[in-house]
Amino acid sequence: SSQEFEKLPKETCWESFDLYKFQGFWYPGFILSGVLGAQSHFEARSDDVILASFPKTGTTWLKALCSCILQEHDHDHDDQLSLKNPHALVRTLEYDLFKDDVTLPDIDLSTMPSPRLFHTHMAYSHLPDSVLKNPDCKIVYITRNPKDVFVSNWHFSNSDSWRTSPEPYPMEKVFDEVCKGHQFYGPFFDHVLEFWFESLKMPEKILFLKYEEMKRDPKGELKKLAAFLGRPFSNEEQVEKVLWRSSFDRLKNLEVNKNGVVFDMELSNKLFFRRGIVGDWKNYFTDEMKKKLDEISCMKLEGSGLDF
Ligand code: A3P
């Protein structure tokens, strides 16, 4: 219960969300209870694939691509993306499946056909033991440059589904929160670095992707992803098909994504498709903001071999 979280360090973000610091990372109570629920109850299979990401780093794209890749060889299925939002196809452990310490009743994970695809935003060190200890259960992590993540997240936070005020959150205030790591699943850099170092140690278990690289060389990155999932493409046509089916331009304009909602989350599907470009931060950041986030980035990433 959130009462037991009251002993944890607490901060507020987006004016109204209480965040609790659990073993180094900030979670709102309803998500933290889902993390703990997943830790206690999720039983990974060897052929499960876990997609992992910090919010707003390309989760929707990765979900679309991976469900396409895994379904490409399954001729009984039509293109599921035309009917369902990627978030309905690949569900998130800690708020979709293990909310409030119980598995949601609408899905029986034990009868889900293999290979099962799941997603999580939780920190690497918080993943259920059954995922961490099974060398065959694969993880794909996607990340993105922190300035675009900030802008994407700020827009997302202003979405009216949970806001009462029509005014956007003051950007400077949210920026200060983010610089302190006070955001859902923050701090960003700690999140990225955990997955980064683990991917260096276990490249067969964890594939580390960057949004910008996928934009720059979509075919190359997609082939890498498919090979990692044990489903290498046999021809270029397949590569093109998966890329097109998962593309921003296509998904954004599908009926299901224009008017549908992500069940149970009270979020419109359209919120997940904003601009889908690299460098939109330049339209929002002041020189001061750029300097500050670059400084934090340099300091946190120093010596890691990772940069943005
Ligand atoms: P912007 O807000 O910069 O446009 P997440 O999926 O992790 O919530 O991240 C959302 C970001 O990914 C948004 O970025 C969104 O527009 C972008 N996005 C969604 N679907 C995409 C796709 N198929 N290809 C590329 N980018 C996509």
C-alpha cells in the first residue's frame, strides 16, 4: 500500500504526482506497487523477450518493430498493428499486468503463446529475478538523447487526460525536477547506465539501441534487432515491410491510433505519436537549459563509453 511507501524519500513532480525513491529510482506509488508485484509474481520463460526503456525514448516504435518481427514468421496472423496500438500488443509489466500487486484478470500469462513479448520502464536492477537470472530471456533496451526525451515528456505530461488545468506545466519547473532526477523512473542517466553496462557484460542477453541510430540507419538497426531476436530476415522485402508497418507516418494515421485509447490507462493512443524526429529540443531549449543538461550528461556519462 502507499502507506508503506511513506517511509521512503518523497518528492513531487508535475505538480501533483508524489514520487517515492526506491533503491535509487523515483516511482509514483501505483507504479512502485506494480514493480514489487512483478518482482514477486512474474515468471520469465527462456524465450520471453523483455523490451525496456525510459519513458519517451522510443518505446512505441520498439514495441511495434518487435511485434512485427516476431509475427513476420507467423502466417496465421495478419498485420496486428493495423488494428491495435503497439501498447495493447506489448504490455507493460508494472502498470499493465501487475498493478497493485496482482495480475490483472483480463490476461492469463501462463497460457500466452511463446515467444511472449513484454515491456517495462523499470530500472535494470529492479527487474524480476526470473528475468535477471535466466541467461536466455532476452532484453532489448532503447534510449534517446536526453534533450529530446525531456521535450517529448513535457508534451506528454501536458496531455489533458489527467490534467485539470488547461495551462501547460511551467517548462522551467519541470526542467529543474528532471535535472534532479525527480521524474517517473528517474534519474534518466542512472537508468541508461545500468542497462548500458549490463549490455556490455552480456551482449547476448541485452541489446542496447539508440533512437537516433535507428532514425539514421533504420535497415541496419532493424536487421541487428531481428538477428538478436533469433529471427534474421531472409530478404530486403521483409525488412522494408516491417519498417513501413511500424513507421511513425503509418501508425500515426491509422484509425486505431487517431481515436482509440490505451485500455485501462485512460490515455489516448494519439498521445504516443507527436513528431517522431531527432532534435526537436532545439525548438524549446534556452542556451541555459542546454548548458545545464549537457553538463549533467558529461558528468554522469564520463568514462562510460556512452554518449548522446
Ligand atoms: P516525440 O514526442 O519527440 O515526437 P515513447 O514511445 O517511449 O513514449 O516515446 C514517444 C516518442 O516516440 C514520441 O516522440 C513519438 O512521437 C515517437 N514515436 C512514436 N512512434 C514512433 C515511430 N513509429 N517511429 C518513430 N518515432 C515514434
